[in-house]
Amino acid sequence: MLKIAIIGDYNFTYNSHQATNLALDHSSRFLEIEVNYYWIKVTDAAQFKPAQFEEFDGIMIAPGPFQNLFFLNGIIRTVSQLKIPVLLTGESIRSLIEVLIASYQLNPNGEKLVSDNLVEGNQFETIQVVPHSQAFVRIYENHNTMELTSSRYSMYPQLIYSLTADLVDVEAYNQFEEPEVISLKEHHFFVACGFCPQISSTREIPHPLIYTFLKASMNNVPSL
């Protein structure tokens, strides 16, 4: 049995939050495993010690909105230093980038290196995922590359260069030739995507990124 923490400020009126639960159900059926998942508010997770996160086999950062981005950044900083598989979806990708900028002093002049959200209003737009790494070529081999997103950010080219030099790999771009999915180089599975794979997951066709995350989490459970 897998134990998954979903960190986010759950609101049943948000489609992406309901879709997160359903996507985990879809993938657990596909993999024929039992998954228990637990929503943890950002304010509560911010009080966790590393050992409390390590009680889980995997951690998802749900799409926003988030009530406290400062706390979210602290959570991301903590879990990035653990060996637990982590999947960030939606606008939390910007928080990861901000954590990396601060941790590695990538913005000494205090410039604006990441744009505001380019998706206007509380809506979704369609983006095309263009796999870059071999891992993501395989993930999308039999899946539609069109995804829905409510958060899209543009990064200053020099920032992308600094990040990819030592810290992250770009797993996929979007049709605007901007990084859409990134992963930490020094982590077995720490993936952040700007879109919401949960929304396109169905019972018949579970999203491959979600069940790949669960498969990575299975490595923490010797009995599986």
C-alpha cells in the first residue's frame, strides 16, 4: 500500500483539486495497487520536520491557489533535500524556481527573472508538451501531448542557462519553446510541470506522468 501526501489548500470547488484525487485513483487501478492519499494544508505541512515527510512514500504538490507562498517555498526546499519521489503540478513550478534562485544566489542584482502568470484570469488554456528527455519521450509515446494549464511562466534566458548548467534538466518544452517540465538533477524523482496532468487523466486512460510518479513511489515500499 502506498501512502501519498498531497500538499495544497484543498477546495472542492476547484476542478484541479478534485481531478488530483481522481487521477491517483485512475493510476492505482491501472497499476493494481492500493494507494492512500492525504491532503495536508500548506500551513500544516510548513510545520513538518523532515522525518514527518519521510513517513510518506511520495509527495504531490497540488495546483494552487495557495494561501501562503512563503510557507510553500519552505516546504519545497525541505522535500527537495529528501529522497522521496516528488511531483509538483501547476503554479508550484514557479515556487520551485524561486527556491532554486534563492538557494543558489542566481539573482544577485534583484532583477525580475520570472514573468507573472501568462494565463489570464481563472481559466485553463491548452498547451502542447514537447518531450525533450528520453524519459518524457517514453512517457508521451502513447499519450496526447495537448494538456491544460492555468499557469504559464516565462523565464529570462540567462536564468534558464544557470538552472540547466548544474541544477535541473528540462524534460519537456511547450509550443512557445519555454521549459514546461523540469526535474532536479541530483534527485531520483523530483519533477515539476506547469500544466495539470490530473485534468486529462481518465479511468480508461490514466495519465502516464501520474502513474510514473506512483511507480517511483513504489520503490519506497519493499513489499510491492
